[in-house]
Amino acid sequence: MHYLGEFFDIHCGGEDHIMVHHPNEIAQTQAVYKTRLANFWMHGYFLQINKSRMGKSEGNFIPLQKLIDKGYDPLVWRFYCLGAHYQTKLQFSWNALNAVTNRLNSLRRVAYEWGEQGMVDNGYLDQFTTQINDDLNVPRAMAVVQRLVKSKLPPSTKKATLLRFDDMLGLDFASWEPNLDTIPDEVLALVERRQQARLEKRWQDADMLREQIRAEGYEVEDTPQGSLIRAQENRIIDA
């Protein structure tokens, strides 16, 4: 009461508070102040690993610093969490984290290549806002992001609209830039060998060389203009 008064708007807590702790708070408040304490009760559901709750008491807790030590950008974890509604259990796995890393980096590259931002598209902004206002339905809001990416809007409009979305998402698209480090000669040699294998339709050899390139920390993308090579923004190290 000292900090929030007799009544406030939003009360948060874990799903384990639904049955006992929060009803107890409500009962105390009704008895003392004759009010319901809060308008909205928002319960975050547990992070799961190997089909059980992750937590210090369970001995399976993974701190964010461990992800950083393994080479993951902390925003990858944020992007991971945006894939689930707060009222659903989020399943953690290293393979899933690697997949999310690739999706985020792909979205970052696309946004960067859109260039300078123009005007926000209000239609897409309304779609995004509608989902956010529907009990923070972030997964559906992220689906709007994907529709924006695939739309036929001008790149500058896409860029401006995505950056407006990012006011809520917090993925820092505006300041991201690709890794411009010089590509090592040995990686370039692998790319050249892969190109030759593709010309000779030795597809299995080409796939094997792609994996070798990936193991060196680089991605290769085939385009009509040739192979594009880029450094991975996060070097992924298996747990």
C-alpha cells in the first residue's frame, strides 16, 4: 500500500501463484480495504527444458551469461521468447535456439538491405497493434512482421514500419549492421570448390562443402548473380 496504494491496474506473477498466493492477496485486500486490489492479473507460465520446469531448485537453470559465453547475441533470447504467448509454457532447447538465431539474423539482414526508412504503413501498424492489444499476443504480432517482410510494399516503407514495430519488440533493428570482416582465403577456397561442384551437378559434394563453410562461421547463399558469403553474426557452439 505504501508504494502502490489500495488499488492498482496490473498485478503480475508466475503460474504457480494462481491457486494459492494470489487468491490469498485478494482475500487480504478485500478484508482490509474492501477492494479487489488489481484490475488485471497476468500470470507468466514456466520456461521448460526436457519437459520439466527450468529453475535453480531443479538444478537445470541456464543463466543468460551462459548463452553469451557460447557466442549467442542476448537479443536472440529475446527473439526466442517473442515466439510464445506469456500464458503458454516455452520449451527451451539448444537446437531451437540455433534455429531462432538464424531467423533473427535473416530478418536483420533483410531489414538492413531495405536501406533508409520512409513512411510507416498504417495498415500493417494497425494489424500489429491489434495483436499486441489482444492480451499481448506477441506470436500473432510476429506473424504480422512476416507478412510485412513478404509484402510488395516499397523497401523504405517496410523499413519504417518494422522500426515502428521494434519500439515494442526491442530487437534493435535500427542499429544492426552486418559483420564486414575479411573472409579468410581458406573459406573462399571452399566456396570456389562448392561452385565447381554445383556446375558439375555433384550436389552431395556441394552440400558437404556448404557444411564445411558453415563450420568455419560463414554462410553461403546462392543467387542468380553468384554465391553471396557472409559471416555468421553469432558463432553457435553446441551445448
